[in-house]
Amino acid sequence: MRRLGLGLLVAGTLAIAAGAEDAEEGLVTLKRQGGPADPPPAVFPHWVHRIRYTCYACHPGPIQPSATPLTHEVMAGGQGCGACHDGRTAWGIGFATCTRCHVAR
């Protein structure tokens, strides 16, 4: 545990020292279609999830682009982010939590 804490401290310090561009590593902006009046794209903090879970928690098989676009309807059906973000396992996806994912950059 002590080594993990030290490793995270060193990684965080290096990210800050490297500049803002490198500090954004680990954030995934999910592309979307929409107009300027729509909310900004969702930003997924991959690094936060990777610290807490193994790859296989979200990727049980080979990692490939999905043929199905990730929509709120898909997530409400328990796929993609909705597998955990269901309001029980992790905070739910909905209008009350829009800004947790849709962050203007």
C-alpha cells in the first residue's frame, strides 16, 4: 500500500511538471454527434477506473470499437457505462448527474 501511494504521488508530480497536455492523459473524450446547443461531449476518466478495477471488469474480451453507439438508452439497458452506473453500484446516469460526464473543455 505504501508503494502504491508513493507511485501515485510520483506519477501525479510528473504529470503536473510535464504540463497541462500530459496531465490530460487518461481522460477519454467520447465523440458524439450533435449541434452547438447540445451538451458538451462526455469525458471518461479512464485512469480513475483503472486504479480501482482490472481491465477485465469493463473489457471481458478483446478491446474493439463497438458497432453500437454509446447512448443514454444503451446505458439505461445496462450496457457500457450503465453496467455499473445504475444508481446502485455507482451513481446513476440521468439529468441530475449530467455534469459529472458532460464537461465543457
